[in-house]
Amino acid sequence: MGDFFLKRIYEPYDESDGFRILVDRLWPRGISKDVAKLTAWQKDIAPSPELRKWFCHKPELFEEFRRKYLEELRTDEQKLKIIDEIKTMAATGMVTLLYGAKDPVFNHAIVLQEELNKLIE
């Protein structure tokens, strides 16, 4: 099993992406399904709507957001099931987690990637 990679969905498709999983709850603006070339859209792995709205991509809230999102990832049955599905994909090939956020540092995909990498160590 290798690492999970992150890529903004607006970056071009590359064959080396392997399994391409969109991890946003909302479909990214301006991206067609043909251009996205997704293996899966796992919108339920994204933060709950309440948490997403609370965070609103404010860097000063990121540490608290991280804590709350990790709690969701570790306790929500649906999210745990999706994590298992993603780990199964990773056992057979490269997995690229796709997100739409403009900020490459303060977003939920970073937290998800760290959690997935931790789970496969």
C-alpha cells in the first residue's frame, strides 16, 4: 500500500493519478464529469454540512476544524465504511484524493489524507 495523494480537481488528469476520488460534498464549479475522469465521488466522506459551513475555509479556525473533522472520520459509520473502501483501492493501486478548495493548505482533504496515511502505516 502506498500513500494517498492530493490534487486539486482543476489540475489536469494524468494516468499516474490511479484511482481518482472526489472527496468534496459539492460538485466543483466548471468541471464536467468527462473532464473529472472520476473513479468515485465520495461526497459523504466530506465534513458534515454544519462543520463545513462553520469552518468557511478560515485559516484561524483550521486546528479546531481538524479536531472536529477527525472526530467525524473516526466515529461516523458511513465515513468509516468509505474509509475502508478507499483503503481497499489503495491496496491495489495509486489513490488520488481530489478536492476543489482554492487553499491547498487549509482544507478538509489535507486532514483526510493524513488520516488515511496514518491508517495504512
